[in-house]
Amino acid sequence: MTTFQLDKAHSSVAFQVKHMMISKAKGEFTDFDVDVQGDINELESLKVNATINVASIDTKNADRDAHLRSADFFDVENHPTITFVSDSVRKLSDTEYEVTGQLTIRGVTRTETFKVEYNGQVKNPLTGGISVGFDVEGKINREDYGLVWNVALETGGFLVGKEVKILASFEFALS
């Protein structure tokens, strides 16, 4: 069994969503934790449990962040966390995997699958230990989780897109 210690300084959880049908609004969650259990030499054995503090949302716009925390969107007062608990990891190639699990947002749990790129292992020159990295990508429909607030545009379409792209990067120290 490998012990994974999340290196938060070298990890991130970001997202992007269409804005007014013409651009992408981007943001990140700055407070999160990822617990990984299993054998680094057999990635299909890994079990992942991730928790995001929704109040840590940062889109570089304080008014938008406050609106996203409100009952119109994440309803942080009643649903302070987003969680993901893996059910399975499937190998696609030496560096590509899919992780499927239960994603809970705003009290709604759905099965989602994310692509994972395993970036390998290196000896960390600062600590002398071994570090590993993973990149995660996926798409979800925000409306599936009760995030349905929107405004129709005069020219057609909506202010906020339904599809949210998730882009995460995680570095772990191993022991």
C-alpha cells in the first residue's frame, strides 16, 4: 500500500463554462483535499475520495463569486462541499485512465467518468522523496446538479452554458 500526500501548492481544481455563448468564464476552487489509497504500481487499484470547499470558489470577480455561492447556484450555506468518491479506475494506455465515481454537488449525486493522465514519478530534488502527478479532465452538465439559474439573451442562447469543463492537476508525495 502506497501512502499519498497531496502537495496542495502544486495542485489545482479549475473549471470553465461558456459565457454569453461567445467566451469562457474560468475559475478555480482554492480549498480542496484528495485522499488516494492503493498501490502506485497498479493504478487500477487506486481509490479516490476528493472534497472541495465550495466557498473557496474564485473566478477573479468578487460579485460573480458571491452569486455562485448563493442559492441561485451552489447554495454554500446548505451545501458547503462538492465530493467525488471513485468506484473504479480503468486503464486505457500506459498513461491514460478513466476514473468513474459518485460526484455530489448541491446534494445531488450522479455517476461521472473523468479522463486521467498519469504523468509519472520523479525523485523530488527538494525533499529527496518520490512525487507523482495526475491531470484530470471531464465535462458535466451543471443543470443535472440543480445549478439551473440562467438568463436568456436577446440574440438567442443563454448567459451561462450548461456544460462545465473540469480541469484538475494533482501532485502527491509518496511514502
